[in-house]
Amino acid sequence: MNDERLSELFINEISLLQGSNRISKINKGYSYDQKFIVEKDNQTYLLRSFALNELSAKQAEFAAIRQMQNYDVLCSKPIEMGSLPNSNIGYMLLTYIDGDEATDILPAYSPSIQQAIGLEAGRELAKMHKLLAPAAIAPWHERKLAKHKRYIEQYLNGDARLKGDTAFLAFIDRHLHLMEGRPNVFQHDDFHVGNLIVKNGKLAGVIDFNRLDWGDPVHEFLKAGMFSSEVSIPFTIGQIKGYHVGQEPDEQFWTLYSLYLAMTIVSSIVWILQVRPSELGIMTQKLERVLEDHDHFNNIIPRWYLEERSYETGSL
């Protein structure tokens, strides 16, 4: 079904959207969802459509967004969820967060404003982590270790291994035990500048909860190292400081952060080959930068954090 026909169906079949002034598709992101901005009576909505075989996951996502309201998290408000009649198409209707993607707008701001936005982002992330996993969710280390074993098998049997991978693979093996007994809390699981909206120099909201999970809160920060630090180091340091209420993270945080980041190098290679093999070169460059940031995980604190903090304190 083409976009025009799908847009027409949404406007005709969703009573809240009937008589809308405008509907336009959003062509960004890696999600399989189709996303639309809908305007009606000076109100703007975000409409996400999905295949009905994803209904269970989408219901969990919608419920999580609703639960975020209990913690005053800056994110969309859930309005309605349903399906189009005589079709295999489900939809989720949310309020729309106006502004620019942080990836695009952060470089336009001064370093101090970038860091201030990062502080806001860190505080929002801390709010999310107040939501504990349901009792039925298995312990974090069991689920994460099972995933890692699947990824490492595919990585080792594949043709896209990174040069000098022995060091970071050994680092992972030495520290896997640290996952035992870690907290099991809500994870956005894709928290980085690509999923944050900024307006007028302030954080406007967090978007895209479709990869939500439950587990160790430290795991959320690996996307900061992978993606956010590439766009804005002041923002990324701000996020870490905001989350830790202005305190310096301890050694346990940095060791777990490095463990999860190293594990993500493995899963990222496997994932990109499955989803966007044409972007293997781009992904490899990102991963090599991460390895350089940590001297192939001889250092648990990334170079960009140490250098920026040294500059701030005047010790350089």
C-alpha cells in the first residue's frame, strides 16, 4: 500500500484524525514502523503504523510510554492504539514533540549549552530507571549472557571481524561475571542524540521507545559512547553528570560501561550485516573509533571524557 493511500485510510478510519489539515510522512530512523505527522485544529500528533504481527510488542511500548507519565518523563503522551479495519495494519497515536533532532541541532549551540542539554537528558534517563522490571522478567545477567553467546558465535563464524579483536574479546570474557546481581529496571535501550528532541536550547523530549527492554541501567550509556560522543562531547559528559547528580561516576560504572560497549561491538557487526549490509563500512568506522577511545579496552574511561574533564579543570 502506497503512502498516499495509507494516509487516506488513517484520516478516514481514526475518528480523532477525521478532518485533519495535513498528514506527512517522516522518513528517518531504522525502525520498521511508518511514521507520520498529523495536524488538526492547531494540534500536532505523531502517528506510527505497524504490522499486526508486532501487536504484542507495540502494546508493551504503548504501556511503557503511559508509565513514563507517572515519572514526569519528557516524552510523547499516549492517546490511542488500534488497527485499521480489514487490514493487517495497526497504529499508535501520540502527541508530537516539536523541535529538532539533537544530532542536527547540538553543534549549533555553544559547548556550555550543549552540556546543559546533556544534563537535562541525564536527569530524564534517571527518571526512567525508577520503573522496575515486572517480576516475570528473568534476571538481567541471564538474558544478556544468552544474547551475547548468540552474537559471539555469529561474529566468530563471520567474515567481518575487526582487526585486533583479540584484546577486546578477552576484556569481555574477564568481566562477564560483573553482570550478576545487577538491577533490573526499565531501559529505553536506544538513548542517544538521534532520539532526543531539542527546542530553543532546551531538551524538549525523548522519542522512539520501540526498542525498550529491562536490565542494568548502566547499559543505557553505551549508545552515548557509540553515537552521542561523536556528535557532541559536552552533551555526552553532561548526560553522564546529570544522571549522577553532578558527581563523578565510580569505577564500577566505568567497568560495566566498557563491558557493555565492548559487547556491543560484537552485536553491531552482526546486526548491521543482517539489517543494512551496505553500511558495514560506516559501522566499522564507528566501532574503530570506540576502540581507539578505550585503547582497545586497556582503559575503561574513554579518552574523550578524560581529555574534556582535564580541560574543564584546567589540568591540561
